[in-house]
Amino acid sequence: KQEVTQIPAALSVPEGENLVLNCSFTDSAIYNLQWFRQDPGKGLTSLLLIQSSQREQTSGRLNASLDKSSGRSTLYIAASQPGDSATYLCAVEFLLTGANSKLTFGKGITLSVRP
Amino acid sequence: EAQVTQNPRYLITVTGKKLTVTCSQNMNHEYMSWYRQDPGLGLRQIYYSMNVEVTDKGDVPEGYKVSRKEKRNFPLILESPSPNQTSLYFCASTKALAGEQFFGPGTRLTVL
């Protein structure tokens, strides 16, 4: 069964700290992995999409890496700010038989950046 | 502006009263999906559609119906809502298989 795990469920850091959010998945047969941000009661905002052939993607202070063989991805946030406080979700598009796919989400990491 | 829209954004209803949540995307995407999000359970897929008139069940389809008569629209229908369908619902679309997912703003549904 394809599963996506994000540990810990919550994280609190002081402003300015560089931090890493982890995501692990159970099957290396994937199309892609996507990181989302969700503010309380709001929708999901796509942050970075990494295709299975890629190792990393960068956008501003964010860098996401992908290691298919170990079933891991990390989201690196540089110089964290209070505005980065949100829940970060990892979603993996698993490859199924017949070229089908299934998008599976982790339960998210709730990040709090203290001023 | 490229976006996925959902209506209504908030809805309080009573058990058994049929309702429809609309979803529309203006990006000419082939794939559309519905998810529900519940505390401790995360996001779970209800139904998805790969194209017009092509739909399939996700992980939690019981109590829901969908239709895809036009490419841009993918409504979610609750024929007889029950309290266990109280949740935050999201519609999503993507251009192609395994493409970047775009999510709507969510619909918070309460069934009394």
C-alpha cells in the first residue's frame, strides 16, 4: 500500500532559523512529488513540484529534494519568517498498473515560526 | 487568472437534504478530483475524472456522486447528506496525468 508520512506533526522554531521538513513514502515507483502550503481553513497552495527524474527544485527561500531510492523528500526553508507559519503537505503521485496513478497526501507538518 | 473555483464556500444543511457543490476550472485541464479533509485523517480522494464523461471512485466515494458533462465543471453531489459528511472539501485539477495539481479554495460543509 502506498503511504506518505510526515514527521513530526508539528514544529516550532525561532525566526531566522533554517529548517528542514521531511516526507517519506513507501514506494519508489512515482511520477512526481509536490509540496503544498495550507493556511488555517484555507486551500492548498502549490510550492514546488519535483518530477521523478529530478533531484531538486528551488523557489526563492524554498528548496525541495527528492531521493526516490530511499523514499524521501525534504523541504528546506531558509531564514524562516513568521509568515512561513502554516501547514506543509507532501503529496506523492504513485505509479500504478496500466499507466494509472494515485495522488496520496501526508498528514502535514504544522510549522510555527516565533518572532 | 488561472484558477479553480468552488461554490458555496460555506454551507450548513440538515440530514437528508440534497446538495451540490460546484467546481469549475478555467485552465482547460483534463483531470479533476474531489477531496475531503478531516482532522487526523488528512486529505482523502472522493472521486476523480480523467475527461468528460469519465469518472472513477477514489478512496472514500460512499455517499457522493459526481458528473463531468463539460471539461471545465466537476460538481460534487450529496444525495442524502449525513453528519459524517461534515468536512472541508477541495476540488483540484491538473493538465495531464501526474501534472501539477491546482486546488480550489475549499468548501466547509456542516451537516446537522
